[in-house]
Amino acid sequence: MQSIITVDLTHEGDVVVTRRRARQIADVLGLDAQDQSRIATAVSEIARNAFQYAGGGRAEFGIEDAPIRMLMIRVTDRGPGISDLQAILDGRYMSHTGMGVGIIGARRLTDHFEIRSAPGQGTTVVLGKRIPLRSPRIAPMTAAQVSAKLQTVGDLDIGQELREQNKELMRSLEETRGRQVEIERLNRELEETNRGVVALYMELDERALDLARSADMKSRILSDISHEVRTPLNAILNISRLLLDHMDGDLTAEQEKQIRMIRDSALTVTDLVNDLLELARMEAGKTVARVSTFSLGDLFAGLRGMFRPLATSDAVSVVLEDVAHIPELHTDEGKIGQILRNLISNALKFTERGEIRVKASLRNDDVIVFTVTDTGIGIAPENHDLIFQEFSQIENPFQRSSAGAGLGLPLSRKLALYLGGCLTVTSELGRGSTFTAAIPRVYQEAAAEQTASLTAGAAQTGAIGG
């Protein structure tokens, strides 16, 4: 851990100083106001424990770079230690004040929490809060830069910190005005007994049920809207096909160009509708595997015919290597085809010149490894996870010239997981990308059911993607 600053906890006022320092450092590192309040509250709880129960201690602030970049605070003391630590962590401990939730509360407010204590050997608590990867305000800073930045934020003012806490309270009251009657009842109960804690757990359960209902409603809306849109899209595609086949007479070159643009736009929207329907089915746990035995040769032949007219630029070629040596597969041909179509389409959008190469190999006689390699613009390492989040787009000039909803890659990864496999990417800016999908040659229903359950669970907790 790169050390930023250390605060000695020798007086009661040092607890407030520690809280203030936590807020200032979090602000310098680009954490939002809510996370600043959370880490400041957690640190002040642990610092207060060190002062109250151990007679003092020390709070050290620093930055941890690996494996995740985090703001870290280590609070140590040389007090008597905590003899009933496990009871506290399990929520079974109650102090003489009737609460005893400081340590548990600090753990819930932070992204990283660890505590070490032994009788007669003092206590060490380490708290951590993730630093935003792409803060809108600042670039990643070193510990030395943060320490220097602190010199410009002004002297510590205990009164100012108390005013900040009052502002936090006012914001909380404003946000919860709609539940004022319930909160007043809970506050009266909390003054007398710990039954308020039980009531809060009940509220969390209700929130989880609300999220589950919202996820189900979202899936239904996506499905209903997608079905309603499909009908006029099919009409547009059919009419444009008739016109392009000259069923009602010849067209001028300009008319044919315009109709092809209409048809291409309708095909783009159709693909988006299909992706939305598939995502809705997967999140609702209603995806069905249509298993059949097929050869990759036939699948690749269909892909060649599909993408030959799309690779309109002579500067880009789509090459599908020979797969005659690959044995037959017994899985869902449609879903594998959809994965490969999405990967090839994505490569075409971001490759101005060179080639897109698709190949397949057999690993350990039971896994087919598909790779789609392009010579396009590439993807920065910090964006490798972002591209698999739904509706996410990477900001760059070429991206703006290539329309997309950000659903193809997330859907492809979910389809790969559903079939019992995985989808990964290796890429660097300016050096192209390679997407690798490893799919079992024989579909295993149990693995698919487990993956479908995990996907539905993620949807119910609101993890639809960024």
C-alpha cells in the first residue's frame, strides 16, 4: 500500500479529524458524494472504537493498485483486543449501549474489510473503497500526488466536518420524505430496543422482491414491444425485396440505392429486436436449447454466403478457414451461429482494412474453440469488461460512424455461457482484436440450466448492464 497520510488517535477530536481526512482524500481520488460519505462514516466508526475501547491508535491512509485500485485505510491500536470478535461479525454481540453494530456497519459500507485482533495484542482493521476506473474529474493519481493535493484543500475544520454531516442528514431526510411515517416509527423503536434492526432487514427483503418484480416486468415489456415491432419490420423487408426484384417494374439507380438503404436499416433494427427478445428470454430463464447434430462445414458455408455481400470494401476480406477436420457437434446450431454472426458483424464495423479470419479447432476432443480475429482499431485493456456490458459503447471517432446498440457482444457471451462455454477477448488499441468462444462439442443440459439460473438471478438484482 502506498501511504498518503497518517492520523494519530490520541484525543476525541482526532476521530472527527480522521473522518474529515477520509472525505477529503476520497474527494481528491474522484469518489462520488455518496461513496465519500460511506467511507468517511466507516472510518469514523472504527476510529471511534480504537479511541473508546483501546485508548487511542493510528489511522493510515493509502492507495492499493493491485488487483483492484482502492483507497485503503488501516486503523491500528495496542489495546486489550476483542475477545468476542466472531460474535460481533456474526451479529450476535450487543454492547452496553444496546447496539454493537459499528464493526458490522463499517463492513457493509466498504468494498474491502478485514479485521485482526487477539487478547492483549491490539486490533487492526483494514477498510477499502474502490477508486473509479474512469473518474470524470481526474486521471489516476499516485499516493504522492494525492498527498500534495491535500495541501491545497485547506486546513482541517472540525466545525466544517460537523456541517458536512448535517448536510448529509438533510439529504437523507429529503430522499426519504415519502417514508416519513415509517421512519419515525422505526426511530422510536430503535431508541427502546433492537427491533428496529429486524425491521430494516425486513425492508431489505421487500426491496429484493421489488427488484425481482421489476426485472420480470422489464422482460415482459421487452418481449411485448419486440413482438409489436417485428410485424411492421417484416412488411418493410418484404416490400423492399419485391421492389429490388423489380416485381413492379424497373428502378432507377438512385431509387435502387435508396431502397437498399431502407432494407439495410430495417435489417439492422430486426437484428436489434432479435437480440432484445433473446436477452429477455435468457433473463426470464425461458431460453430453450434446440439440440441437433450438425457439421461445422455447413455452418461456415452459410456464414460465407451471408457475409460475402456485407464485406463491400475491397480493403477488407472475410476469411473462414477449412473445418473439415472438426467432428460433428451435438448442440444448438442456431445459438452457435448467432454467436459467430455477432462476432463477425462486430469485426466488420471496426475494421477499415485488412482481414477478418474465422477458424475453429478441437481441444481435448470435447471442446470446440472458435476464434474471430480482425485487423481493426482494437480495444484498450481497460475496456475489455465494458464491451460485454449491455448498451455500452466505447468512445472513439470510428465508433460514432458505426451504429450499434451495444447488445451483440453481451448476448454472445450469455449464449456461450448458456451452452456451457465462455467468450473472451484479447486486444490492444491499433492492433486488432481476437474473440475466442470455447463451446463444448456435446451440449450438457445440466450446465445450461445452472447458467440460465445464474443469468436470471443477475437480472433480478438489476444487473442488466451498463
